Amino acid sequence: MLILVLGDIHIPQRAADIPAKFRKLLVPGKIDRILCTGNLTDRATLDYLRSITPAVSIVRGEFDPAGPSAYPTSQRITEGGLSFGLLNGHMLTANGDVDSLAATARQMDVDVLVTGNTHRFEAYEEQGRFFINPGSVTGAVAPLEGPLPIPSFVLIEVNGRSLVVYVYQLVNDEVVVDRIEYSKDE
């Protein structure tokens, strides 16, 4: 099972498009599911994601439309032997705060919590759970977060109760890939 995790897209308000070097890597037929942390903001990007795979789970960011047809604020998904929580993070009292995220993961009863909103990639294990923030796939500016973020997305390979996380970052116009492993204790 291969899961693409991305978010904080902000097309066209803060970014023109997903970088071409990333689009070359995101081909249909290779990815089984997409988890999007929100701030999708345009229909064309949604159509693009659905062209990669029809299994797209999206949660609402603070710049996504509200109302009856809005994306949900959170989702819980099970893949393999792991449960994933998905939310944007803008509604957390301390955005990106480890204790706040750990409390949210416990409340959602998930093994892996995927959040966005900071526009910065992070992945770490804390209190027996794994936390992923894919950053901003477009490198969209986050006014309250400091310097321009590095464009990034994550691919997760799920093998039962283990993950291999590949983070793709666009550094000096070159794609750099790092690998992180996580296994849920029995």
C-alpha cells in the first residue's frame, strides 16, 4: 500500500502550481491512496489528485470553503494494521505543539496522526504514536511561520503495522529524498 500525503497547496492564492519536478513523480497507477491535509482551495488541483488515484481523503483547511458540501474537519482511516488520523491542524490550540498533537492522537485513537497548516515537514515518534506533517507541496508562504517553506510531500509505504516514510523536498531546485521507518509496538 502506497499513500501520498500532501497539503497546504494554496493554488492560486499563494502558489501558481505544484512544482513540475514533483508532478513528474506523481504518476497514476503507482499510488493507492492520497491523504490531503487541506487548503486545497481550487477544483483543478482536486481533479489532478483524483487523476493519480480515485481514493482521495481530504480534510478542510482554514482557506477551504465551509458549508454543507465542505470537506470534513477530520478523518480516521485504517490501512494495513495501522489507523491514521487526518486533520489540518488550524483548529488546534497550539498549532504544531507536540503535547497538543499527542492529545489529539489519543482522542482520535490513531497510531499515526497526519496534520498540516505549518507548511513545514515534520515526522517523529512520540508517546508510542507517529506524527507526520507533509509540509506544503507548493512551498506556499505561511505568513505567521517565518521564512519561505521548502516544498515537500510524503510517500508512505504501509507494511502491516510498519511504515516506511519517504519525504520529498525541493531544495535548490533538486528533489531530495529522505527515509524514516516506524513500527507500532505490539
